[in-house]
Amino acid sequence: MSTTPHIDPKDWQSLYSENRAHRDSLKKAGKLILPVLSALLPPLLFLIIYTARLLENQPTQEIVKWRLAQGITLMIVLIIFTLLCIRYLFKTAARFLEKFHNLTVENDAASLVRLRVLGLPPLPPPLSTWIKFPAVSLKGEKLDPPDHWSTSVGGPAKLNISTGHAFYLERGGYFSRVVGQGSAFLDWNERISAVVNVGPHSEEMSITAWTKEGIKVDVKAKGEYFLGHSRTEDEDNILIPFDAEAIRKAVEHTFKTGKEANEWLVSAVLQTKGILGSYISNQFLDDLFLKDNSSLTLLSNANIKELHNTINARLQQYGVYLSNFQIFDVILPPKVRELRVEIWKAHHKNIEVVTDGEVKAHQIRMREKARAEIQRDLIFTSPMDLTGSIQTTFLNRFYCPFLYCLTKI
């Protein structure tokens, strides 16, 4: 289950600290020690008053020793009885925790009860360096030590988280916070609900879809996913940007679908398949592969980018980011493949014929244009003097037949 926390996700990592746990331990220890001291205070006062009155009557030395021995013995008996009662309560609580939470080792249950009831008050050195809160490390996707009580009962415990992983923490069955790479501290009322591998994960997938005309198309693609968002300028040197809110969305989405936290990748791949399959189903075969029919063919860079953005728009609702997407193979039925190749051959042959005709028509058009320009220049040329007349006669007798021959070539 989930509730909306009243704190910025950036502060989740340092929300609870070890120093604060030591201070809270003083309060917890006081809740047990103060009632015990209060219970022992009346017998102690009675012993003091009784001894004072006994001394007022000036008894013999033997009587004083005897009465003091009785009083001290009574106090020791009361203290031992109280400690035995506390020990019995601790053992009973340990057996209850062991059975209720199915703890594996009895000693763990006993130490857990002492830790949760008394805590670990701040100690002076060198005790502070020797006696510390238990630590839980995450190596790969497994806890060290395994099956630790922090996953069922709760804190306190120090958390050491490796790169690329995170803990999803709950408080009383409701979402508490997400902590990631580095160190964090588990509160008394928190428990580790899920261990999450935030990525990146590279996944190959096969998609089968039918085009509008009912032709089966098998597509093989590859995507790289991680939990988070696209890198910003400040995160260029970070392998996996840590996004606590995105991890929370992914874990809660997988919980709603009845899956484990680390199965967020399954949901992301299914979303990718659905979007790619829907795209193919809304296209004709030629629209997928012929550029003349569609500017965004299946394997074009523009179409891959558009599909990438569409998939990310859907996945970001669940905290998942698709960093890379590729289509590396498309398989058609053999008969369809053969017919498609023949049709495309004929189509390209028609294009060649049309192109060749356009080239020849252009050559003819340019030749006729040149002839018309020459004839126009001859018609509009007029002799201005005798020399011009002689030149005109020369052109009419000799040059014009030469030009006529050139135009016939």
C-alpha cells in the first residue's frame, strides 16, 4: 500500500540517521528502566527508614548486622526477581517473533527483542567503536546476512547499498521512502519491503503483428531500460541517475499487477511490444517499407525516434526509462517476401523507364530551344550600310546553309 510522504524525495536518503537512533534509544531504555527503578524505590526507602529507626533504639551490634543483612537480602531478591521477570518477558517475546515472522535463528530473535526494546544508547569510546547497530549489506540482489529480520520485523539497522540498487521501505504496511546507493539507516518502524535492481537492463524481444491487409510481420527488437529519467547536463558523468520517485512508481505498479518488485522489466517490455505491434497493425505493408508510400517507414531513423518517444511517454508513467531502442530484423512470410520483391522490381523498372524518357525529352527540348534562338537572331538582324549588306549577302549564301546543316545533325 502507499501513502504520500510529506517530504521531498531528495531527502529520503538522509531522513533517519544513526545519531538520531542513539538518541531514541535513550528514550526507549528509559521507558523500561524508569518503571523498574520506580518499583524498587519503595522497598529501598522502607529499608532506609527501618534502619534509621533501628539505630535510634540503640540495638546491639549483632541485631544491626542481622537486620541489615535481612534488608540487603530482600533488596537483592527483589532485583533478581525483577531481572528474571524481564528475562522471561524477553524470551517470550523472542519466541513469539520467531514463530510469527518465521525467523531462522533463535539468537537473532533474542538480540532483536533487546535491540528493539532497549535500543543502543550512545556509549563513550572505545565502546562506541565496538558496539554498533547491526548492518545489512546489499550485494547483487541478495542481502548479507540473508533472510535478515529487517525485511520482516523492521529496524534499527544500518543499510549499505551497492551501485545500481535500491531499497523500497514500508512503515506499518504503507510506503515510507526509497533509499539508494550508499548508506542509509532503517528506522524502528520501517522494514525493507523490496530490493530493486534499477538497471540498466538490455532486453531482446520478438513482436508478431498483422498489417491492415492481414500480412504477418515478425519484428525482432532490442531495448535498454532503467528506472529513472533521461540524463540532464549535471548527470552526464553518472551511469544511472538515481530517481527515488521513479523507483517508487515502478515498484508500486508491479505490486498492483501481482508481480515481484524486480519484475518491473517484464511490464516495460510488454508495454514496448504493445506499442510496436499497434503501430504495425495500423499500417499497410508498403507503408512500412516503401518510402514513396510513407515518409516514416518502419526502419527509418525518424520513425525509430518517434517510436522511442512514444514508448517513453508511456513508460515514464511507471518510472521506467527506455534509453536505447533498435529494430534489427524484420521477417515476412516467404511467399509474401518473394511477391514483394517482384513488385518492387517492377516498380523500380517503371521508374527507370520514366526517368530515361524524361532525360530524352529534356535533350530534345534544349536542342529545339537553341535552334529557335538562332533563327530569331537571324530574322531580327538588319543591314545598316553597304558593308552590312555585303555581310548579309555573305551570311545568306554561306553561313546560313552551314547553320541549316548543323540543325539537321
